[in-house]
Amino acid sequence: MKITIYTDGSSRGNPGPGGWAATIIFPNNKVIELGGAEGHTTNNRMELTGILKALEYLKEHLGDATTVEIHSDSAYALNGATKWIYGWFKNNWLTAEGQPVANREIWEAIYQLTWFFKSKCDIIFTKVSGHSGVLGNERADLIATAFADGERILLFSGNVKEYERLLSDSVAHRKSSPETKAKSREQKNRSLIPAYSYVSMVGGMIETHRSWPDCEARVKGKSGAKFKKALSEEDEATIIASWTEGKMVS
């Protein structure tokens, strides 16, 4: 009597246009997909929104399920839901550094819904590797990115046998599409180009580094830390602008 969920989120620009997705598989072999878009958002916010929307839907459709398992490829969402959220709640939604928790209203709603479900069933959050061939995760990613890109996509509602065929067909088509192959080549080529610098963000503070060891020393073990290789001075400026506005840069 387990309900299995795959969620994902995407944004173009971070912040920029975004999309979220959730696929829900019920014990009676019924499957339903959820998805939506926001005009100006972040990837983390969309990851959380996918989880929140799935839980909100299940609150009205839990039935006799004894377990709810949510699969996500977002370390931010999973660590927040299983570890950080309890400390944030006790600390009046402030981080250990005394800063307001980002996306607080979504985290508060997830916190309340988590406790609602714990009184009725087991709720489990599970890490899944993105783009590793797990069809439920691949489908959720496809839905989220379609919404982020403003593309039309039909959300599925039906039985699991039909859904398995849809998953195989849609994921196979995506992997073979020219756009996907071009993106894969671009990512591979980028990894081969020597770094101009490395950009890191910890606690909202952005720094640039001339070597990877310097960047690694700053972000390693820091919750919510971000880092990325820049290929040029212009690329460095683009990364900083895409991450945030109005933050301190050193």
C-alpha cells in the first residue's frame, strides 16, 4: 500500500522562467502527473514546489496508503526536508547564521504537510541520481523543463501499464533528439576548456577564485553552497548575474 512519487524542478536563468513536476503512482496502479510554471523563479524553488504540490494533492487522495515515498534528485530539497527543516522551525525560520530561510513559505507548508502525513502513514524521502535512466525521474525532468521552456506538454492520467509505455517512448525520444545531443556535446566541450576562474556562493556571499582548490575549500561541507567553473571574464559575469542580484561579491 505504497504511493511512489517522483518530483523535479527546472529554471532557465536561475532566476528565470521555471517549471515543476510530480508523477504519482498509487497502489491501485493509477498514475497521475502534475506540473506547472512560474515566470520568474529559481531551480531550488521549483524543486520544492514539485514536492509541495504532490503533498497537497495527496492530502485529498491518500486513501488507505501506509507509505508515501518521494524521490528527488535535489540535495537541497532532500536535506531540507529530512534534516534542516526541524532546526529552522525551532529557530523561527532562521538559519544557523541568523539569516531568513530562503523559500520560507514553501518550507513551512512542507513542514506542516509532513506532520499531517506522519500521523497517517510513513513518509520517506529518497535520493535518485538525475539523468541516470530512472524513468520516473526522467519523465518528471521532461515535464519540468517543458514548462520552464513554455512548451506544450500533456500530463498523463491513467493506468500504470499505459504509463510505462509512455515513459519508455518519451524518454527514448528525448535522448535521441538533436537538442539533447547538442546540449550533451556542449557540456562535454565545456568540461574540456581550462577554467578562467571558479565562482562560489556561500550564505548569499559570492566570491571568485583562480584555482579549484581555493573554491573547494570554501564550499566543501557548507549547506546550500554553489560553485561553477567560468571559462572567461564574460562567462564569470554571466554566472554571477544568473545566481543573484544585490548580493555581496568579493
